[in-house]
Amino acid sequence: MHVDNSSENGEDVVMKDKLLPKMKQVSKCSYCENNSGESLKTVPCLECGSRCHIDCINCTAKFKHKILLGDDFFHFKCHKCTDGNERFRRYHLSWVDVVHITLFNLTHNPAARPSGADPSNQFGGEHGPQEYGDSRVYFHYKADVARFIDQHWAYFWTKARGETWINSASSALSTNSTENVPEDGRFESGKAKYNKNGMWALTDDLRFPSSYDSLQQQKTRTIMYTFAEDGSLIELRTQATNGRRKRRTDATPKAAGSRAKKPRAGAHSGNDYASPGAGSKRGARARRAWSIGMWPDIDNPQGPAHMSREETHAAAQYVIESDRLTVWNDKGYRMAKASHGVETGAWYFEAQILPGVRPEANLRIGWSQISGELQAPCGYDVFSYSMRASPCTRFHAAIGSHYGVEFGPGDTIGVLMYLPELDNDERQDLADRKWRPGERYRQFTYSRPESQRPPHADDELPPLPVLAGSELVYFKNGKCLGPAFQKLYLGKYYPAISSYMGGKVKVNLGPDFKFPPPAVWHKDTKIQAISELEFTLPEPTKADEVVGEVNSAEVAGEVKSAEAVESAVEVKSAETVEAAETAKPTETVETVDSAEPKPELATTQALDSAPTTDSIAEPTPETAAEPTEPKHVTDADATTDVTQDESSSVMDMTQNQPSADSAVPADPSEQSPSDSGEVKSSPPSAELKSKLVIDVQPEPSTDQTSSAEPTNDQMPNAI
């Protein structure tokens, strides 16, 4: 018998476990044929589903005593399914896996519990086991859990201990507790139930840690180690990562005609930031690159700031009410961000706490980059920072610590972020992260050389630059609570709200705050409201004005040509009419004269005033300046209008012809009080006619006014 620890081509490599058909596990060992359902030391075969005893597997004979209870995170195929060539490898373990295996062994194996004094006093004095009346066994996260992990470090990993590894273990406990995951939380907090600080127990002490894996987690499990004869881990080399994008330094857009694609719903869902290709510590180490998965930044949209419903800014389950400021979520923690973000300066917003939809409601309020996970609370990853309502805790990268005071309905929380002035390298860094129109919106890998990693840094430290002097400060009902975070990571940050079980908030992005912040921060930096980020079109340049003048002149020239033609036609018509009048009988002419003025007089009056239904006598200066009927325009008014804004009037005349039911007809002769077919007066001159038409034009349409504005397709944020 031997163990097959090679890949198909004979090389040892780190590889994703191929998703096998879902096999129903059988509580029967394929070796001894006995029931294995009661055993705490078994592993399922990936082919036949038989849960086999560790003690029965041939390839583990020399180190079976080292395998811990409840640990079945192995890529295993039994002897029947491999013709005697058993396959047994170790999957990569997360901090949650390690903490769960530890508590499982502390609970079921008293002999494995740390004993004796701690010579370095690193893990504290208080310890378990403790029972408080709920039939669970509680252990202290430092004295018991961290100490057990420290003693078995080489069993779990081959990496070195980082300076903050105990915080990572503590974060795994709180993030997967029944407080944060009520439906399926792994760990029970003694602090929450019995006010016992630092004490933790398993929610269900008979469930194997692997039983909590989702289907997605099963798909992404990675084979990381094979075993030496004594059971020590041998790290496998990584597969080539051809095609993976590194830091966005190329500026070459896609080929012309390529189609930009909107980010799909659920683009932020899943464990994007914990997967090997998204900058996990394993992936970064194996590729010899310090990297992390990120989503491209986008420009702020047009219009006022609000809580965004875009797929890049809010979880699909999040409720954003019609005012675009009131937000809440019905079940577990989700996150929503504001539409506008900031990169430098001092920025402030308020969150008014409203009564929760459910009694168990909770909230986290803070700031997040666009890469912050939407299907998790604010502060879950390295891209976001937050403060929790109850108990009062600040969170970043899933690590919480006490801060401030609790808040609830009726309170107003002010949130101030200060980001100092950026240098050229930092500005270029942010520019490299931006989404480029024409590209597909998708995650990329942000990386820095491994040589730039601090020598003793924790493996989970991201490669993001730190902004010296930056800080995040909270206020409760106008009272400053002091800095919650300092030395923030470089990035573009958006106001963010995470709601749990109906926690409800109305966001105030300014400019009128219930509790206004100080005028300046850090001596001379003006504190601004998020509402000041509203996008406005730039002022027209001198070049734009010159182009406008040229266009107006061209149109004016065309209008003058049209007037010359029209004038010639009307002069010819006037001569014809005059000839006809001369040829008429005297009595007919006298009849016309008694009803209307002579043609010569009518022509003169038409140049001085538009005809009215009462009289066509020459108007006085007063009546010329203030016509009694709004729809009748005097020549003096028309002349004044054209003089004041000749270019715009000419443009209006050529672009907007009056409709058939306009208040002023196209031909003023249609206003004659007589219905007879006789000629009452000569038509107005072409100049007057054009002026009348100009004056009655409607205001320029909104389509014409906005035609110079960029469309959504032209804006870089139209994704």
C-alpha cells in the first residue's frame, strides 16, 4: 500500500479540489465494515461516501494518533475506490476551521486541554472548562483556545506565527457567533449570555466543523499539503497563475467596438476576498507576490448624494426607501453605501437611528471602499471600518474591540473621516484602480512586491498603502467619542450602513446637520458635507464661447438671406395689390376707405405697431412700450428684444417654428376684424414679420439646453 500524493502529471502541486458528484455519506467504514457514526475521528471518501475510521486507513498508520478529533478536512479516497492506492492530503484551513477544531478537542478530549503554568504569561490566567447552566462547556479564548493552537501550530500550518494571530482567532469566534449568525452560528459567547468575558463554547458540540461548509466553500477548498511518514506537513508548490491580472498599471483600453458590461448582480457575493485568486495569504505567499483582490473604483455620479441602489454599492436584499436616505435590512448583516465617495479631505455625515423593524435589530455605521463585501457587515474586511450599536464595538478586518458608548433609537451618530493630502504616487495609485469605460467591470488583483512586505508582518496584512495622519472619528448626539481608527488604508471611501435584523437608519448627508461638526479639522482642513460632492457641469471655456459665437453668426447670415428673398416676394405682391386697387370702381374704394385706412397708411402703421382688433391708429410712445394685449407685439418691443439678445433669438427662430395653434398666428393679417374677402391692408414687411415670429417663440426646450451635457453612456460611471 502507498499513498498517491501526485497529480495526474506526477508533480506535487497546490490545486483546487475538483468538484465531485455530491455523494451521500454513509456511516459505515469501508475498511472494517463497522458503523462509524458514533466515532469522532473519521473522514469521508470522496468517491463512495463511506465515512472511514482514521485508525483503519493504511497510509495514516504511523501518524493516526496525531490527527485531532473532528478534523476531517482531508482530500481522501479509500482503498476500494483507488485499487489500493489510497489518496490522503490536507486541505487548506481557515481561522474558523482551526478555532472550531480546537474547541471540539477541548470539549471532547480533556487530556488535550493545556495544563501547567504559562511561563510567558502570554495567554492570561483565567481559563476553562466552565459550565454556566446551558449544558455547554466554555473555554477562554486566550488561556485555552489560543494556547491549544500555539501548541499544535505545526499540525495546522507550515507558516510562521504573525504578531496578531491571537486577534485573528478571536475574530473568528465573534464573526461566527450566534450573535452575528443567529441561524447557524458555530460559537456561543459567555459574555453575551452570562457576562463572562472571553469565554466561548460550541453551539452544537457534536457537529463536525466541516458540516458548516456551504456548497461554495466546498468548491473552493484547496489541497495545500501532503504528509511525511511521521505526519508532518509538506507544502505543495502552487500551480502557474497565467492570466491573472496584477496591479492595474496598463492604460490600454479594449479594442474599439468592445462592449462595456455592467457589474452583474451578486458581483460582490461569495468569498471573493478569501479565495486563492483574490489575495489570500496562501495565494500571496505561493505566487511570491503580496496581493489582494479588489474591484475597480468608479467616478461619482451626477446629481445629489444619496444611498445608492447600484449593484456595486448595495446588497440586493437591502431595503432603500423612496427618499434614498432611509435604509434597513430584514435578516443577517448586509451593507449599503452612499452614491458618492471621497479620497482626500475631511468629510462628515450623520445617521439618525430609527426604531428597528425587529426587537433584535442591530447596526454598524462607518465607511467602506467599493471592494467592501456587501453580503457582510461593515468592518468585515480590510476595506471597511465601522462602529456597532450594541455592544459598543469598533470593527475592522473582522476584528472588534471596545469603543465609545452604545446607541439606539433617537440617537444621532456623526461620522467624520479625515484623509490627508495625497502625494503623486498615492494619486497615481488611485488612478490605476479606476474602471475604464469600454472595459468589462470585474475584479482584479492588486499587488506589491514581496520584498516590500514588513519582515515580521502577519500573513493577513494586505498590500494596501497606509495614509499617515488619517483617522475616523465618531460623535454621539454632538459629543466627540475620540478617534476610532487611525492610519487608514489608501482608497476611495463611501459612507456605509450595515443593518442586522431590521436595524433602521436615516442618513443625513448634509448640508444641514442636527449636530453640526467643528468648522475645521487638523487646524486648517475644512470639514465638508457629503452633499457637497454633487456633480456639476464645468463652466464653459473661452473656446466654447467662440464656437457659440461662430454658430450664431452663421445662423444669422442664413436668416438674413431668407429675409431678402421674402422681402422681394412681398414687394412684388404689394405692387400687384396696388394695381388692383387703382383699377377698382370709385364707390368700392370709398367703401374700403370708410372701413379701413388706405394701403399706404396701413403699411406705415404695420411698421410701427401690430394690428389690434380695436384700432390701427399710430400708437403713442407709452402704448408702444406697454402693449395692452400680451399677444400683440409692438415694433418697438420687437426691436428691443432683438437688440438685447439677437443671437439667441435668431437661434430660437430657426430651431423652433411656432405651432399651428400658437397665440400669435404666423401671418398677422389673419387678425383682421373683417371676414370679407376684400384687401384691408398691405401685409407687414419681412423684417416685422420675422420680429413677430422671434418674440412669440417658446423658451428653449430642455432637450436643447442639455444637449451639450454628457449622456450616461459618455459618463465613466455609467456601468
